[in-house]
Amino acid sequence: MGDGWHQQPAGRPALPENYFQKPSPARMWNYLQGGKDNYPLDRSAGDAMAAAQPDSFYLARQARRFLSRAVRSVAVEAGVRQFLDLGCGLPAPRGLDNVHEVAQSAHPDARVVYVDNDRVVLAHAEALLTPLTPAGRCAYIEADVHDVRPILVRAGETLDFTRPIGVIMIGILGHVADFDEALGLVDEVMGAASAGSCLVVGDGVDDDSAMRQGIARRNESGIAPYHLRTVEQFQSYFRGLELLRPGIVPVTLWRPEPTEVGAARPVPSSAGVARKAA
């Protein structure tokens, strides 16, 4: 990383004393995606996961590509012009897209609110995730997804909740230890969204022994723990919503680009996009 990237912007409280003494999920994910915003301890956590689950690097990049395809589909097909990205993580490495870049390419006036509980992630977002167009808007909220209500209030300063919103929860629900709580978070956010809003979810699933071992080794590194769900639990996130084609599939198989067809292979991470009916 460049010198000073971690320095705290004026007016913000200092980082926790042990912030750089343990792996960060955002920095580890950045490493697996091929980024440079990470430290040796983050790379060690990623390598520990990959030692048991060799597809970890491939999965991480494919999860970001699924995000791009999902946002484009929601923006173009459903006409959604505003997005709430919960647990956004660090900006995408070179060759991968960020939410506002995809949304504002489809709709120059699209609005995106990025949310993360990592102060350094938000500092990066404010510096790098700037609007692609003069009419576009980007906003940033430092908050914990465990407490959704304040997030919705603050997001309402940028987004109009009386109009459809694309809600993005990729790689975040696995950080909620209790499944019922995770399910409740989805219900609360989608309950506040208007008809026509869409939910985008991608998360690891507990249907592969290598994935289970990889996550166990990852968690042993001291990083914030991640909890795999069963495929049936993952499907429950979309209860009461209308799944868009092709339904719930591995992230690599959710509407792959023509160049990816035949090359994409299934991974133990599910993806789905659904619409809230009137």
C-alpha cells in the first residue's frame, strides 16, 4: 500500500489500537481478488483458506463479477437507479467493477450508498469511489449491519425509499453468526424498500467439504469469523420475493457473460437476485 493510505481523515476518531495487528475481512478479500490494499497477515489468512479451498482466488474474483452482472441487470432490466451496498469492502482491484461504475454507466443519474463498518474501507471509498458522471451521487456510511435502522435513516439522505432500490448483500450475511438474525436483517431492509426494489445476495454455502475446511482455517487466523449457510438457508433470504432467472445458482453461473460460458465452473458460493412485487 502507498504511504499514508491508512491515516485517519481529520475529524474522525482514531483507529482501534490493534487494527493492523489482525487480519481484516475486507483486506483479505482484496488480496484474494488480486488487489494490493492488504498486509502480510491478510495474505496469510487468505492463503490459509486457499490451502484447503484452492478455488478461493477464483471464487473471490467471480463474486465481484457476479456483482457487476447483477447490478447491470437490476439497473437495465428493472430500471433501478439507486443502490444500497451493505458491506461494500475495499474498492475493486483493476479489471473489476465497483457498483457506482456499473449503475452510472446505465443511468448517469444513479445514486449509490456504500456501507461498511471498517473505517479504513470508508476512507478508501471516499477517496476512490467518486461519481462516474456529473449527475451521479455516491455517499458513504460507516456503520455495522447488525444495526440496520440507523443505516436506513442515513441512507435516506441520499436515496428515495419511495422508489425502487437495489439492495446488495454480498459476502456480508455470513458475518452474522445467528442465522435468524441474518434473516431478520434482510427482512428489515426489504421491508423498508418500495415495490420494484431488488435484493442481490451472494454468500458461501455449506455444501462442499473443501469450503468448510477453508473457512475453518480462515477463521483460525484471528479474522472476524465467517459462517457458512446451507443452500436451504440461503434460499430463505428471498422469501416473499420474486426470483429473477436463473434463480439461485453458484455465483459463476448467474448470467455469465458470453465469453465466460463454457469456461465458468461451479463454486461453493450461491447467488440470487429477486424483486419485491407490488
